[in-house]
Amino acid sequence: MMRDVTPFDDHNEELSWLKEPDPDEAAGAPVKTPPAKRAAATPSAAPNENSATTFGKGMAEIDLEMQPMGASSGAQASARQVTKKPLYKVWPSRSRFYCKGMLMTGGETEMGVTANCSIPNLCAWTCILAPCSVYFTWVFPHLLKQGIYAMPLATLAVFVLTTGFLLLTCCSDPGVIPRREVILATASADKLQSSLGYDVLAKSTVPLDGKGGAKHLPIDLTSRGYRWCRTCRIVRPPRASHCPDCDNCVLRYDHHCPFVNNCVGQRNYHFFFGFITSVMCLAIMVLPVLFWFLNSSSFEDTMKLLMNVSSGVLQPVFYILILAGSLAALAALLSFVLWSYHVFLIATKRTTKEYRKNLENIDEEPTLCAERGPRLYDPWAQVDPMDLIRTDEAPLQTPGTMCSSGCWGDD
């Protein structure tokens, strides 16, 4: 009579090899355990007092990213392999470094095309390069042939100044104050105190991790306008502020300019003012001469000849030139308004933020002619990337851009 086979019977059959003695074992020979059973029964490494048996907060501090796949030795589990990197490669904010840490630009904006490339910044470069390309292609050699040298050479010099000031504003440190994790990882608290004249970490009253720092600030600092930054967990000077776009505290913070894709602060404000001054002068020197040349008889005769030869193929070029010229003229007018506004701010010793929020200049420090000051961090300092991770906060979320949905073919 056949009996019903139950899952328990199958389970007993699978474990029968544990119950029935092997003939070789009975004879004293080494036991030959099946490979699959041996792998399941034999631990990969003998446990020791340093090996971690739990995950989470009780787990040993092991850099899982630096461990090889399948590593299980007790020595590798007991001590994390520390691989230090330059600070500019692991900077904990939205700012980005280029040219091995020499250049620094701002963070992403809501009108970004890609990371660190925004539409306003592209418009600024277009409004400069488009009319100047036409000028230096046709007008510049025409004036030199007519024996006029001063005007085109002066225009060339102003063009070089404009692009240079724009690059310096886009790619220079605006006066970033490093956050608590960077200061502790680089051991630069004493250097910052000597540069700024006060203890940025407030070690005498604030815990080392910075928790609850706003409640433990020294009275002598708060009475002079010093404030606590809950994001960077540092004490910042009166005219400094935290930029939400770059996610950095900036000395003498003026504003975040999307047209230069960077913050404007203590260390690059003179570059910014030089840029808006030179771009206004460039517009005055290029646009009137360009319109005069486009309406001149020699240029019209040349264009009519080309249009007759190519059967009007170049006719859309004129509409493009008219549109570009109109946009450049509008940008020139706006640059004059912006320049006048900043002249007013410089005369009143105020920043854009102070004027908009009706804040007083506590230390009466000038906006333009004040000391620029040194860079407050070393971008080439070797740090442990794990020291820059704040365990009690979620990682920084990168804002979405126009191409974040994969317009370049990315999934």
C-alpha cells in the first residue's frame, strides 16, 4: 500500500546524510561533506571579538565602498581602509570645482540646462559673443582699412576685460565659509579663528557636533550681530548669509546671480562690478558702430550682391541679425540699470540683501573697497570622505534641471 509523501518526508530525506554515518567516517577516514552542504555549514571566517554581527548603529565603522566584493577576513572587518581624497573632490555642497580645484562655480538653479549650466548664464554669454562676433568679423577689419585704429583697438581691450571679468566672477570663490564638517576634517579651526577674528565653531559653548548651537552662542558674539547657521552649524559674521542655491555660507553676501551662475560676495564683488561696468562700456562701443555699419552703403552693396548670387538664401540672416541686435540693445539697457543700482549700493555701503530686507550695515564696512581677504579653506587638503558625511541628516538632493529627465539619452 503506497503511503502519501509529505513535505516533512522530503525534508527528512534531505537531512538523512546528517543522521546516517558514512562508511568512510566509520573507518576513520576524513569526512567528505558534499560541497553545497559544506559551504552552508562552514563559516567563512571565525568570529572574533572585533567582527561585527549586527547592522545599523551597532555595526562597526566599515567603509563598504572601499571593501572588495566578498571580503570577509576579520582584519578587514575590524579596521576600515581610509582612502583620503582632495577636499575639492568631495566638497559637501552644490558648488563645483574645476581645473583641479583652482576654479569654483556655483550650484544648480531651477532654470538649469544641466548641472552648473543655466539658461541665464548662457544668455549672458550669447548677448556678449553674438554682436561682438559680427563686429570683429566685419567692422573691425573695415575700420582698420580706413586707417582708424584707436576705436577698434579700444573695443578689443574692453571686450577682453568683459570676458575676463565674467570668467572671474563665474569661477572664483565668493568668500565661502567652510561648514563644520570641513573644518573638523581639515583641522583648520585655529586658522579660521586667526583669519576671521573669532571662533567659528564656538567650541567653548557649543558641542563638537554642533547640535543645539543656536541656544549656546556666546553673548558677546550675538550682541555684535553674529548669527548661527543651522545648515553649516557654524557662527557666521553679521554681513554673511547662507545661499540656498550654492548651499554655502558666504562672507558679505550680496546675492546669487544666475547670469554668472555663482554667488556674489566679499571675494568676487569687485569682479562682478567690473563685469557690469565693462559690459556697459562694450555695449556703448559696439552696438552703435555695428548698427551704423549694417546700414552703410558698402555693406548693403555687398549683401545685395550675395543675395542675388544665392537667390535670397541669406535673407533670413538679416532677420536673425535684427533679432540679435534688439536683444543686445535690451541687455545693454538692463546692464545700465543694474550698474546704476550697484553704484547706489556702493555709495550707501550696503549689499543687495541689506537693501532689500532693510538691514543695517553693523560694522560700517564698505562694499567695494573693503579688503578681499584670503580663501578660508584649502581645496587640496587631503580628507577622509566619511568625515564629511553628517549621519543625522539625509544626503543633499540635487535640484532637477531641464535635462534631468534624460534629454541626452540617459535612462
